[in-house]
Amino acid sequence: MASSRQASQELATRLVRDDIRALSAYHVPPATGMIKLDAMENPYPLPEELVRDWSRLAARQQFNRYPDPHASELAAAIRGQAGIGDDLGLLFGNGSDEIIQMLALALARPGASLLSVEPGFVMYRMIAGFCGLDYQGVSLRASDFALDMPALLDAIQRHRPALIFLAYPNNPTGNLFAETELLQIVQAAPGLVVVDEAYEPFASRTFMPFLGQFPNLLVMRTLSKFGLAGLRVGYLAGPRSFIDELDKLRLPYNLNVLSQQAALCALRHAPLFAEQARLIRASRTQLQRDLATLPGFQVFASEANFLLCRTAPGQAEVIFDGLLEAGVLIKKLHGSHPLLTDCLRITVGTPQENQALLAALQGLF
Ligand SMILES: *Cc1c(COP(=O)(O)O)cnc(C)c1O
């Protein structure tokens, strides 16, 4: 047994790419029994009437059959809900992470690069690496996390990226970039620009209406932050010429029967989710005010379901650990990027969870 294990270890060393072996696996911290404010999940349980409809639907599915490879019914519902016209293409992913992967795989010609902003969503950089795309990260402005236009336009000129990802609102900073600046980037980019609207349910603006006006603009969304992170359903809308190519490398049954049906059922109950999003936005306003009263806390404005906070110098780690001790899990960003020194990210929870967080925080000062 021991020698077989050693032999497979040697085999792994010989066969697996060096860059993959050098990575550490994406770490998800244990959270059993904790108040979970680390991962931008919707804190509300599924409404009763939805659970009832859903159970009925699930019982009727034929699990011995492969799912609809095009998720046609769901596609029609999404087109209606998001206002995606028939002149545009629509592609589903097993979460938007899979869509990032499909885009990167399709565009990974030798020497091609993927550009995004830092601090930003870490999956862009990670997936670029997996797929052999050169990654270029351009720092945001330190003062307000806005786009650094001279630096971005310069990087676009120099690297000619095949793909640019911009999250709108941005994670982990929570802000919306200026629309005119984003449009300027779309026009300056020699490659594709994907506006990642994962937090659209909580934001006041969207790029969806610009689709079709630019040959290189695509919009990506997900049901994850909408309240269905467990389903793994993301989608990408944009010019058919690109979507049709990407569809060729999509694994044919990437959305399983249950996810398709559950998402469809959820869309039929869209007003319930809209109400949850409204509650979360109201809680965000309240939580932002409450956090700003804590000693040394700077709270950044957010259009997402989380708040970025900067603590007094050297306090982020202590506060993160103290909260963990008190049973509240948030995200420590300090140490992940120079612009995030002393920073923490807190997902907006239910009013009760937010109160518990505040009580725990007050206990630390
Ligand atoms: C959470 C998040 C996603 C969601 O990814 P899924 O795979 O759809 O869960 C995408 N983009 C950003 C910027 C995010 O923060």
C-alpha cells in the first residue's frame, strides 16, 4: 500500500503540470454552526410556496434521461426576465465560474492575455492560469477603487488583451465603475469585454441595454447572489458570433435536470426574490451606518450585498479572529492585496444576523 501511494505520488509529480502542482486548492473555511457572512450568499431561506412547487416539479423529473442540452425552457425565461433579445446569443454555465473558463479556453491562443482590475474577483486570474492565458491585473485607484483610466488604457495598448473582465459592481470593493469610463474601455479594447453583473440584484445600474451596440461587449450574470448559490446557474449574453463559438466547447449537459427545473421555478417566483433583494439593500444601508460608528472603521459605499470596511491600522486580523471566536464568519482581505490593507468584507445578512455581528463587534472594543 505504502509503495503504491509513493508510486502514484511520483506519477503525479511527473504528469501534472508544474503550475498546477504549485497551486494551493481553493480554500473554503468550515462554517458549521456559524453566522455565515463571508461568501455573499442570500441569507434568506427559500419561500415556502416555492419549496412546495419545487418538490412537485422534482418528483416529476426523469432522472434516467439526460437533461435538455440547451436548457431551452430556462433560456426563454431568462431572456424574458433579463430583456435579452432574440438577436443576441445566450449561453449557460454551471455557475458563472464555468463561463469564465469557457471564455478563457476559447481565447487561449499562444501569447493571448486576460486583463482585469485589482483588487478584483480572484477567479479571473486563477482560470486564466489554468487555461494558459497570460494574466494582467491593473490596480484600481487607491483612494476610491475607481478605474485608473490612464493605467488601464496604457495596459490595453501594451498587452492587446483577448479578454477583459470587469465586475459591475466590483468584488471585493462593492462599487460600480463609471459607465462612461467602462464604455471607453469597451471601445479601446481590441478583444472581448465581459461585464460581470453577479451583484446586479443589489445594484442600481446594468450594462444589459448596451448589448448589441458594440461588437465586443458581453454581459455575464449568475443566480448565485440572487439567492440560489447552490444551483450553480450562470449565463452570458452577447453577440451570437461569439456565443455560438463558445457553445461548441461547452460540455453538453453542463446544467443538470434539477438545476434547470429549479431555476425555472425560481424565475416564476421572481417577485419573492426581488423582495429579498429589497430587504438586503435596506439592511445594507442600516449596516453601513452601524458599522461606521465603530471606532476606527471606514465603510465604503456598496452597490452589492456586502460591505468593504477598513479598520484602524493593524486591527483587521484581531477583529476577524475575535468574530470567529464569537461564531461570526466574515472575510479577511488584509494581506490579499496592497490596496486592501486593514480591510474586511462583510456580507449583508438578515437583520438578526447583522445585529449579532454588531454585538460581537462591540464586544471587541
Ligand atoms: C460570486 C461571483 C460570481 C459568481 O460565480 P458563480 O460561479 O456564478 O457562483 C461571479 N463573479 C463575481 C465577481 C462574483 O463575486
